[in-house]
Amino acid sequence: MWKDFKAPVAVIALVVTLGVAMAGYSLYNHYFIEKPVQEEMGRVPGVQEVEMNRENHKVAVTVTLKDMEDFAPSYRDVDKLAKERFGEGNYSLEIKDTRNQELEEVYRGLQLYLYQGIANNSFLWLNQEISKVAREHQLKYKLSVDEDNLYLQLHKQGHYLYEVIKRGDDNSSEPAVGR
């Protein structure tokens, strides 16, 4: 039996079989997991566009949000869908916004306040400090907090910045960022 064994034929058969299996898995993953999730996320109020890419065994989800009064509920809905479908720690979530240089500079200036407010759970104080800065720069803002995240949004002249900052030590998934 082993006399007629042809190693090159077996290796080629193995490579072809693995290739077909990997292609099948990739197609299954795209059409039965990622695409339905992408469509479901696209139906969340405020979501304008959803992109997904695989990076280092994780799914990178990029969501473009519309200009809205409060982006936090939309973020939570998209995050919940990603967690249900991909599992805790198996995805990263990035929020795209229309930030400009001024909003980015204001945000950078607020970072010490934001992290001190989170560290001390001083959200009323934080809101007062952000209110002063917002008045100074003539922009609108919204600050909201839940048990997992702090949500900051800044608006000025048709541009908006959305930031999600994780609270506590739970770093089981990548931190969400706006861009």
C-alpha cells in the first residue's frame, strides 16, 4: 500500500483542501456573520456608515455617526451588537465624526479634566469645567456617563467631535475612539 504512495500528490491535495476550507470559512464569516451585523448596525438610529475589517484576529468596526443631540445611545447599541456577535475582546470600535482642528485642540485641552473627573468620579465638577471651556470657545457640548464609559461630544459650525472614554480598569476590548 505504501509502495504506491506519492508524497507530492498528497501535499498538493492537502494544500488544495486547506485552501478550499479557508476560502469557505472566509465566505461563511463574511456573508453569515459580518455582513448581517453590518446591516443591523446600519439600522441603529444615527448610524450613517459601518465598515468592518479583520485585523490580528479581531474585527475592527468603524462607525460613522451623524450629527445628533446625544450619540451615547447609538454607541451603546452598536457596541452591544458587536459584543454579542464577536465576543468580548474580539473587536475594536472606532467612531468617525467630522472633527476639525479647533475641536481637536479643545478636546486635547480637556483631557486632564476628563481623566481627573473619571478618576475621582467628579462628574458634576467635570461638567462645570467643560461648560466654562465650551462658553470660552463658543461651542455646544454634551457630557454623559454610564457604568462603563464617559461620552463627550463637542459641536461648532457644522463640525462635531465624539469621544468615548472607558471608565475603570476593564480593558477587555480596545478603547473606542472618535475620528
